[in-house]
Amino acid sequence: MFVGDIGARAGRDGRAREPQVTVVFARVAGFPRMDAMSAATVDLMDYTDVISRYAPVLGMEVHVELGTATKMFCGCPTEFGAEPNTQVCPVCLGLPGSLPVVNEKAVESAIRIGLALNCSITPWGRFARKNYFYPDQPKNYQISQYDEPIATEGYLDVVLDDGEIFRVAIERAHMEEDTGKSLHVGGATGRILGASHSLLDYNRAGVPLIEIVTKPIEGAGERAPEVARAYVTALREVLKSLNVSDVKMEQGSLRCDANVSLMAKDAKEFGTRTETKNVNSLKSVEVAVRYEMRRQAAVLSAGGTIIQETRHFHEGDGSTSSGRVKETAEDYRYFPEPDLEPIAPDAAWVEELRGTIPEYPWLRRGRIQADWGLSDEVFRDLVNAGALDVIIATVDAGASVDAARSWWVAYLTEKAKEREVALEDLPITPKQVAEVAGLVEAKTINNKVAKQVVDFVLAGEGEPAAIVEAKGLGMVSDDSALQTEVDKALEANPAIAEKIRSGKIQAAGKVVGDVMKATRGQADAARVRELVLAACGVSE
Ligand SMILES: [Zn+2]
């Protein structure tokens, strides 16, 4: 057969046929039964006993899916949730003769992540083939980086709950491609155990991933589970601030594996570690590490040995169960990827990217809190409400901190809850909120009308000032118009008017209320009160 033959091959009907790439769900049977060993009856040591007898050593591996528009080595889109096998091409399906090309944006993101983690960026490094067969891996190898990762030797200073800083050393961050997804059908749990068949979706195959690996984390002692959670929390925040990934753990765009081992207090060497895979929430990271510490301690103290294996985390009861025996690097037969040129970022580009690394989110928060003069409690509330960024943007657009905070934390939080969306997804911009605050400040509208204006903006009726104008919502500030209403209201309430005249100025509330009603809430209540008192010849 000659090169080029495939594209011109004639079918029985005599017409030339294009080569077709049609991947439907492939049925795969005969997976190893990874879940066969369950977590049924496992001894756990009391946590304080674990700490008195052993020192935990952690190693965290975090996979981050980059938010690039296209895949790592081809032009296929990466959108989450598309119909299965609609975002595929010969390259990411590993069809013979297809050649990968590196996505520059992914390399840029990898370098920025490395810089944000205080790593050195390699001036020259190759991709490597990691060889293994798995049905969600159509090439039967994964393009990764092995001994020449893009970023090495960094660290991240993690703030613990009590404010103490714990430095986590980063060994490396390297680029690789994601695998496809298997869906196991017919079983009760969605796991492979008990499934009748499995479906494969290759949309995710080839999506750019960065794997960030820490050095062994020692010295955390009883705080090891907290350190693990704090590290992933901090890393997630940094990645979010870099805008390289949406870091959604529940959608798998940030996946965490926790390596845990224990050393007896007098031991010189690390114990055997286990790797708990895909721990998919921040809280679970802490729970999984604590569970493994207690389980391993029970095994070791009973004279047993820890097997180097992967373990599955069970969200329901916070336990882990045995997975597969862990491969070693030798099993993968790594070799330099022959289809790709080495990555050789020049120093000027790296320096340019260094200039794009933002302040760490927690440092930024501390600085802003001090600038705004807010208490820890008030500040924590607005951070927890997810309102910090929109408040900053609103202040930047000219609103006072108080006004911006009050809009976003109170009224707009309520609106976001009603609509079940995040604050930043409400159809009102920080600039528009600042405009409304400006209208209140200038006494063009009062607070009550301001809420109506916000409602109109949320309903898509335009810009705040234009809405006030078009709907005639501006405050009645013309004294002569107000005076007429004040006189009418006093006439209608002669007994109250008499009381006010006799000095019982607290009685003025009723008259002010009537005037506000008459002006459809658009008057400045304080000014109305002044006019009422003046008309009765009294003052505050
Ligand atoms: Zn593709």
C-alpha cells in the first residue's frame, strides 16, 4: 500500500471514500476488579496515639486541567460537558500517522504556574512517553514529562488556620495530557465492580494537564491533615488567581492524590507510602490523610506491613480502600517523545511571564482588609460570601467601601440566592452598582428607590442613570413641590399638626410618612421632616 492510498480508496459503489473518524462508545470488558477489596472491617488507631508513636510524611500530587480553549497537542475544543466523543480528532485519538503539535498557551500557563510556585523554569526540556495500556488512553501511551519537567525546585508558603505559615517544598510541575473517561454501566455504584460493560468518552483525552508534585512534607506532626488541606486550598487559590484553570474539584479540573506514610519515632527512613487517589474536595483531603494515618498506624502497631498501593477514597464514610499495587517508574518505560520538539522557553519570555504573576490571594486580602479598615469578622463575612472581587471592582469604579459592601453582601446576595447564581454571575456589573451608589450619594435617589433601580438593571432595562431618568424615579428635591405636599398633609391631620406645634416633634413621623407616600417614596425624608417642623414653627 502506498502513502496516500487511504484517502483515495474506492468503495464498492466506485466512489472515493474519505477516511472516517467515527468513534462511538467502545465496549470494553474484562477490567481488573479494582474494588474487590472493600473497606469492611479496618482497625483504626486513636489519633492521639498515632501522633505519640509515629511521624507522618505526606506527598501531595495535584493535577490541574488548564483552561485553554483547545487541547494540549491538537485543535480540538476542551469544553466540559459536550456530547461524548464529539471533541476528538486523529491526534487525540492516537490514530496512525497523526502528529501532535504543542499548544503554546498551555506552555505559557505551565511556566506561570511554575513561577508562582517559586520554581526554576527549565531552559530546555523534552516531553516523554509514559507507556501503559488503559482503555481511556487511545495511544496506549501518555505524553508527559519525566526527567526534564518544565518547572522544578520551588515552594509554597501555606497559611494554616491559626495564621502560622508552613512551607511546602515543591519538587516539580510538569505538563502532560489528560486521559479519556470511562463510564461503567450496569452496576449499582457506577464503579467497575458489578458493571456489565463500560463506555468510553475521549473528549477529555488530550486536555492539557499540569501535575504539581511536592517534596516529602515532614514535620507537620498532628497538623499533617490540616497542612494537606491548607496546601491544596492555597494551591487552588493561586491557580485561580493566575486564571489558568477553573479549578473545580467537583468537575475534576483539579484532582488531588495524597501520599501518606508513617515513620516510627526512632526510625531513620520513611515508611512505605500509600497514594489515595482523586480526593475531590478540600475537606476530603484532610479526612483522607487522617484516615490513612490512623489505618497505617493500626497495621504497623499490629506488626503488619504497609503495601505500596493506590487507595480509593470513599466520600460517604471518609474511609479508603485498597486499589492497585503501585507501578514504579520503570514499569512505564519512559523515553523521550520523538514526535515533539523540546520546549525551550527563552529567558526574556520567562521574565515577561514573571511580570504577570499576581500577588498571592491571601496577601492581597490582608492588604485590602487593612486598607479598608475592616474587622476580621466583617472581612471574613464578605470573603465567605464570595463578594471580595466584586466589591473591589465596585470600589475601583468609584463607590465607597461601605456602599459597595452593603450592596453586594446584603441586597445583591439576596438576589443571587433567589436566582441560584454566584454574585459575579448576576446581570449587574460592579460599575453599575457603583453608579447606583453614586446616585444615592448625590441624593438623586434614596435607598429605597435605589433598590428598585437595581431591580430594573437586573431585569435588563439598561443603565442606572438612564432608568432613573426614563422612569421619573429622581428624588423630589424641589422645596416648593414638597412644601405643597407638607401643607396638604398637615391640613389632613389637624390634631397631629397641633401636637407638633406644641413641641411634640416625635409626632411629625406620621406627616413625613404621608408626604413620602404622596411622592411615591421619591422625596428626601430628612428634608421633608425639616419642612414639616418649619411649617409648625418648631425645630429639633
Ligand atoms: Zn484532537
